Amino acid sequence: MLLPRRFQAIFALILLVLVSLVLFNAPASRRLEVSGLAVPKLPDSIPLPRNPFGPLSHKPPEEQANSTAGETHWYTDWKWRNPFSSAVTLDENRAVLPPQPPRPYIYTFYDTATKKDDETEKAEHELLLTWRRAWWAQGFKPIILGRSEAMNNQLYGELQRLELRPELEVELARMLAWGSMGSGILADWLTYPMGDPDDAILSFLRRGEFPDLLAFEGLRSSLLCGEKAVINQAVKDALSHPDIKNAKDLLEVLPSALKLESRPNSIATYDIRLVAQTYSHIANTLQNANPEFHLSLLPQLINSHLQTTWQSSFPKGINILIPLNKDPITALHAPLIDLARNLTQCPATPIPSSCPPNNPKCQPCVATRPLSLNIISSYRNDSDAFTLGIVPHPYTMYSLIHRTPSLTTRLVRRSSARNPWLTATTLEIIGHGPSAATRILRFKDAVASSSSSSSLWLTPEPYYDSSASSALPHDIGSPAWQRDLDWLFGFVLPRSALDTGRRDPPVPGAVALSSERRPPPPKSLPKMPSREEVAAEREILEGAAQVVVQSGSYSPLEIAKGGVRALEGVKGGREARRVRGAAEAWSMADAEAWRFVRAWNARRRVERGVWEEEERRFAGSEERGKGWGDWLGLG
């Protein structure tokens, strides 16, 4: 049956228009080329509009504050033990991390109004920086108070009306500054945590619950704990003490308010009188030099005691995890070996073989008997040994396994095992049978559990600093990376050139040691490849890291919009992103482990970066001392 004539005419007219457009109209790209305009490149994929009649879908969780560092994103939630983060975040590139325990405040008082010469001020700044670094590594938030905080206390006027001994006046001003801030811990800036992180006293202090005003035997007023109301009431009672003008010490006017606890074994105080009595070398130096010269020696002495104390916490030494060690990848694991040698190295000290004041019978570091360095092919849950591991991205791992700078999807899927790194890493603790989901849960527990202070997990690819002014990535061995480790361990690590192929500028304040003090590499190292093979490995590693970092966690649409850098300088950038996606899909558990560790380390750096930004204008900050313009915010 034929259509009516009017419909036939309509269809013929439509067909004529379509044919004319095809035959006589030039392509849009040709018209743009003729006019001299650039042709925009379309992204690989364009999001489809939402179908209003389709099924409902959940929205991903909103982005939390301070949850991004460069290309790394994370989401903090108690559901972090889900094997794969995408089940919680609905985002393949956002890792779920466990909530962080709150850091209790620990305060110290430093009077900047007192006039001092440049050498003394510089030495005291180093001591304050050492104090902040040590307490931060133990899970506290150190804050340095001054006379301005004391003035904020309503009781400061009463203190000013009294004519007291200078030492007692400073002690009471210190208490007033503490009382104006709130509950927490007050420590002298010559008092340091010098013990195992799981020590009972340090665990008690980290809980931050102090209903009474506490002091400790042998420490006098060097370490106090209490709540704000109790602190201010104690100061008020002290100011009304009948014999306050004759008192020489704070404890003479606070006997009834204090609750005395037994002396802690994990707290060391370097009081000036103690230094003169215990460390004769510094005391003798005082007699032959200016009165403040000992302050320039104390930071190095305290730093050496902090590192020696850390070393004594791991009698079995350091375990260096090298899975798949039948065919070792030297370029990947060389930084771990160098870091382990730096950690076991005897630190520079003005008094060799000395012990911290709280542990006079310690075992000092001896260069001829350093801690053992052990190569392990699978993770061991041993709290007597510190574990170092490096988690590569699947793209990086496959590139190094196949020894090729041009990884292909066919090579990944046809010639590569699934999750090779995670399977080898967890083999000793759970065997061959469990699934990849079980393995990733055990690995996350090892990274983020309460025993995480006995292990350190890194990623070989460069990372971006949390500072907004930093646009360049930081590699393993860079000064920023080394400073981050100083704050992680609580002491300045001995510096030595890591085998990264670069020559970074020296780090200010680095401890210079002779090569005789540095321990040798571990004896159980696999057969070392030739220099040519190592150079080839390093080139493959750098190329793979460039693909992983510069493509980052951004979709092709985001890269096309210009919001982030594309794969500039990488041959076949779009193809490299496809191969990276194929590697992640082929080894989902390895990719999840990489994202988790990368986000774990990034969150730690961001947390410290936010705190440093808040404290950078106060005494003891690394940013302090750059000039009055910077201090006043004019720089």
C-alpha cells in the first residue's frame, strides 16, 4: 500500500536535503583549518545526560576538608576496612582511610620578650624545633606559648601587682598562658618523649583526659597535666598563698593542688643543672667558652638520644620487604636499603656512647655492631623489627617485571599474573588460598592498625607537596621527602646520597657523618645486576612514574577541559592512560593497596602542613626566621 502523495513529497524533500548536506557541505574541521583556527580535540568519553525515567543512583560522598594532595584523594570513614574503596566512595580514584585519633595539645612556654644574642636565639630555636618534632612524632600537637597568651588570662593583672622572684614570676606566667588555652599538657621545652610509642605513660598522655592537676616525681614542674578550670583555680590559689613572695619554686605554692604520680620511664628532661651534672663534656665546654655555648650542643645531643631510643625499640633490626625477589628490581628497592642504613647508622653526637637521662643504662649505638638489616620476601607481623616496604602502581610493577618502557594492554592481560605484588607480600601471613579481597584487608590492617608505628610503607612515584606554593612533584630522596621522614620518626635522620640518579642540594640542618659510621648493605641481598641493567631499570621506573603521576586520577574529560596537566612529553599519552587503566583493572587489589598507601602518606603530610601553616609565625617553626616581612605576613 502506497503512502499518500503529501507524505511522499515530504519524505522526498527530506532525502534531498540530507543528500545535499553530504555532497556539497565541507567538514567542520576543514572549514576551521581554512580559517586558521585550531580544531579542538574531543575527550575519549563524554558523560551522558541523566535519564529522568531511569533507575535511581546514589551520589558519591562529598569531598571532605583537607582530603586532597595533588592527584591523590581520600575519604575518611569507619568503613575503611571494605576491601575496595570504590564500594564506599563510588569513585575509583578515592581511597577510604580510617579516622585519625585526635592529637592532644601539649604546650610549652617560651618568653620571646627576653633579650638574647643571635647565637643564643638560634640555639634555642633549634631546641624548640627539636621539641616540636619529637612530640609530633609521638601523636601530640605541640604548641609554643608566650607572654601574650599569659596576658589573655584574667589573673595576669594579679601577677603583675606582686613583686616576685624572676624565676617564680616566669613559672606563674607559664601557668597563666597554659590556663588561657585550655585543657592539655604543659611541658618544659627541654622535656622530651624518650621511649617506645606504646609506653603506658605516653598512651595515657595521648588519651588527653586529666581530671586532676598532675605532676610526676623527679620532673618537678617540667611536665604537668590538667583541665582548664583546675589549672586556673590552682594559679589563683598560688597567687593568694601567704608566703608567695618568699617562694623560690612553683611547687612551693602549689602543694595542695598537685596530684603526684610515679616517675615515668619514657620522659627525659635536659634541665640545665642536670646537663652540667650528668654530661661532663658539655659542662667542661661551658668553662672554656661563653655561658650559652652548651645550647648549641644540646640539639645534637638530644637528637642522637632520640634516634638511639628508637633503635632500641627494635632489637631484631629492620626488615626490608622485597617481594618477587627471584628477579629483584634494584632501582625500585634501592631507596629502601639506603633509608634502612640511615636509620641504623650511629648519629652524630657531642658525647659518644651517652645515654638519655631517663635511661642511664641504655645500650648506646656502636658503629661496629649496628642493627641488623634483613631482606624478607613476605610481610611479617613482628613488633620487634621495623618493616620498610615500597608499594608500586600496577603499571609501574608490570613495566619493571617485563623490562619494557612501552607497556601494552596485550602484555598486561596475556603475559602478567594478577596482583603479583600483594600476593607475594601477604604469602607468609595468610598463605596461598585466600582471595585478593582478604589479602587487601590484611594489608590495610598492617598499614593503618595501632601497630603501624613499627612499619613504613612508601610509593616510588613522585608526590605533590601539600603546600599551595609548590607545583613540582617530590621524589624519594628529595629534601622535602627527607624532612617528612624527620617529622615521622621524631629526629633528624643522618643524610646520605640516596641512589636516585640525581644530585639534590644539601638540606639545611642535616647531620653530617663520616662514611665509617654508616652500616654496610644487608648481606642477604640478591645478586646485584650490572650498572647498565640498573640504569635501564631506572629509566623504565622514571617513565612509568611519569605516566602514573601525570595522568593521575583524572578522567580524560577533566584533562581535556584543561583543569589539570595532560601527559605532556609522554609518547602516546592517551594510549598510556588506557594501558594504565588496563593494569589497574587487571590487578585491582594491587591498585587498591597503592591508592591506600599513597593516600595514607598524603593525609599525614597534609595534616602536618595545615598545622605548620597555623604555627609558622610562632617560635620553633621551620618557617620562622626568614625576616620581619614574612613574620608580619608581608612576604
